[in-house]
Amino acid sequence: MIDKSRLPSRHVTLGAKSSPHRSYYYAMGLSEKEINQPFVGVATCWNESAPCNISLSRQAQATKKGIKDSKGTPREFTTITVTDGIAMGHEGMKSSLVSREIIADSVEVAMRGHCYDGLVGIAGCDKSLPGLMMAMLRLNVPSVFLYGGSILPGKYKNKDVTVQDVFEAVGEYDAKKISEKELCALEKVACPSAGSCGGQFTANTMACVAEAIGLAIPGSSSTPAPYESRDVYAYDSGVSVMKLIDKQIKPREIVSRKSLVNAARVVACSGGSTNAALHLPALANEIGIKFDLMDVAKIFKETPYIVDLKPGGKYLAKDLYEIGGVPIIMKALLDGGYFYEDCLTVNGKTIKENLENIVVDYGSQKIVFPINKPISPTGGVVGLKGNLAPDGAIVKVAGMKSQFFKGKARCFDCEEDAFKAVSEKKYKEGDVLVIRYEGPKGGPGMREMLATTAAIYGQGMGEKVALITDGRFSGATRGFCVGHVSPEAAVLGPIALVEDGDEIILDGKKGIIELLISNDELNVRKKKLEIKENDFTSGALWKFAQSVGSARFGAVTHPGAKKEKKIYSDI
């Protein structure tokens, strides 16, 4: 029996003063024995918003059994998600990044209000993964993260397909390359099961991050959502969190700068989502260490691209699972000298210990390449810096034929205007589409641009134009698409000063984003420019805009651990 006298739940379960609190637990059918055990929050993002989330409740039940069998008392609760695939391409996407903060905040206040001793977080959609991990680091109680798993691939004309193919098919339809009948046929088969988007998009990228930083059980991220074998990982997550409570091993002992570097390497080598460059700094903020966009970009630049996954490559998350999952990627990096081996993980073992018996068979599979024979010598995601983005920007180069682009600006002050121009084909080869006032403050909410980028690709213009924005891109985006341009237009960043016809140079190999305009001319333009206000003057989006910081530092909404005086786990 674990001694509760130093755990948070003592405030609501021990002594005469807790008699009213205990009466509530008796009302829910708990026994005296269960009340005297550690309380573990089981936070899920289960809902009926999208396939990403519909298997999470099932997995929560297996998690709870693992906790119960280990002499703990699970307390299940849910939080929200905003599903990017459904929010994409319209105003709903403004809520996506906001949801990350709401998820982290809601889990924090639920844990604080009820004094739970540990946490298992189960997530599916893009922002729910970093949101739950942020809450774990913020609360610093023993915690385990569990990914709900990826969707199975759809089949269309004997090819594996994902929702990315549907978004791109919209562009093909606009270009009259396919019929409405073909588009409808594809949409009906692209997403055949529960689970998150099947490529190395944001959800699977952040699931890889969860294993790399040590918050998830090794191997737990790759198993597809419908497989009942996921329930074994869920059960083990429940067992693991109880061991962590017993030993008082907390997330901030697991997640360090070294483990964040490991995570960035996994993202880079797999051609993962550019959104990781937003979420990793946000995780770093929760533990009070400096790890911003440019730190992430430096690691990306140093890391070979060795994993052939969509959207830049050929294979899906299910294919990675069939060769051994995320541990195979990590072992390839470790064998190549690109991974810190001494970082602790939630099973109580180090990275080295977890990977000791993992063997990467380069002869029997074509997904993971050796470090000395990479797909390309630098990471699938690179950082850019220059007079157009003094605080940095980011681009996914995985699968691109060229990392250099020079063209003339076409400026749009919102995504809708850009999408309209694309769908009506009112752009040409060599254009650099500039979408601004879509940053964290300016949007507000820093929208993803998948609808626009996918339409461009579907029209056959994917690498014939470039796109830059102070907003974000989906993990499914491909082509020369530069996001997270900082400072953003809403705070008079240089992107606000660009005019139609200005020449822009983008160079992924040199890490350059330059506006070919003199400083004198830019200063003249800046004096004439007025701050553009958005339409959101109340509600959640307004609140987000008041507190959110730069994309360079993760677009966070609070000061983080560097300012905290009291940690929840110490109450």
C-alpha cells in the first residue's frame, strides 16, 4: 500500500476534515479501501468529433484496469478537442491552436481541483497530444502519456490513401482532372476506421515525440487505433503510472533538454510535421528551459532524413508499426550517434536500456534508412531566417526536388482570399503566395493552410509556386510552404510590409528567407502601416490573443516554470 500522507489526494481523503469529501466518493460507489488508495486522473479526449477520438474511451477502460490491479483508484474525466481535418479551410481552424491551451488548462484545473496524485493522458487529435503533455509537465505529478493510435489506410484504385489525398483531390477537381463522382468515391474510402491521420502528420509526429521524450511506454505509439493490442499498452500505462507514484518519479525528471533534443531529431529524421517546432518550445516552457524555434531548427539541420513516410515519402504509420514502430527510428538514430541514451523514461528504464534488444534490419524493409545512407543528409524539416523573418520561420523539405525558390509576392491578408485565388487559378508559376495576419495574435489562432496547399498540389502546381505565412501548416502539407514567420504581421513584423511584386528568396539548404527590398524602403513602409485589427473582440479567441506570445517560443499563453513559485505536485 502506497502511503498517501504526502500525496495531493490526502487533502480530500484523509482525516476528519475530509469526511464531506469522502461522502461524495461513497456516493459514486467507492469502497473505503479505494478511497485510501492513490487517486489517478485518467484524462481522455474522447468525443464524437472525429475518428481520431472515438477509440479513446475503450482504451481508458483498459488503463483504469491497470491502475486498479496496481492498487490505485482511477478517476476518469474528459476534455475537448478541435479536429484539424474538420476545422481546416474555414474560420473553425482559428480554434485549433487555442484548443491546445484549453486542453492543458482544463486538465490542470481538473487535477488541481480534485487533488489527484497521478495522471494518464490519452489523446488522438493533433493539439490534444501536446496539450496533455504540457499539463503533465506543468502539474509535475507522476504521469504517462498514451496515444490513441493512427487510422488504417483507405484503399482507392488499389493504392493506400489518407485524408491528405482527399484534400489534394479537391484541387484536382478544381483543375478538372477528376470528376465529382471520382471525388465522392475517394472521400468514402479514405478514412476507414478509428484513429488519427495515417501519415507522418502532426498527430503521429507528436506521438513519436511522446516516446522520444520518455513520457510514453516504448512501442505504444505505432499500433493502429482499431487493434485490440492497443489495450495492452493502455493497461501497461495504468500499471506504469502506479509504479511512478510509488517511486515518485515525476515528468520533470524525465523530460529535459536532452530528451527534447531527442524528440527534435525524431521529427527531423522522419520528415515530421512543422507543428513540432511550435509544440516542443511549448513543452520546454512548462519546465522553464529555453528551447525555441531556432534551437529546434538547428537540430533539424544537423539530423539526416532517414524515414520514408508520407506526406513527403511513400509509407504510412501502419507500415512503420509492421516493422517495429517508433523504437526502430530511435534505434537507428542511437546507432548513428544522434540520440542521447541516458534519458529516463516512464517505464523506469533509460533510452539505452529500452533499445538494447532492438535491431534495425535495413535489408528487409524500405522505411527506415541507415544514418550513413540517408534519404537526404539534412532533416526533413528546416529553419529559415532573414529580413522577412528575423525571429525565424520553418519549412518541411522532405520529398522536395529543390530547396531553392525565387519569385514575386502575391499578398493576401487572410487564408480565405488566398484559397479563392487558388481555386479560381488566379495565380501563376513563380508566385510566392504570402498569407498574413494569420499568426497567433493576428488570426487569432494561427490557422493551418492545408486546404490551400493541398489545392495547389492537386492542380499540379506544388513545386511551381511557394507559400509563406505567419500561420501554420498541417503535417500533411507538402511543397515549398514556409510557416511560423516571426514576428507576425499583427505586431508589425516584416511580413506585414510585403507588397505585390516584391521579390522573395527562399533557400532551405542555406536557411534563408529574404525580401529583396532595402531597409530604407522597409522603414518607409513601416511608418505608413497601421495595425490591422481582427474581428474577434470577445470570447475565447479574444482571450487567447491577449496572452499569446510569439510562434518562436511556442505561442504559449503563460510564463511557464521560470516564473512559478509553487508546483502542484508539492501541495
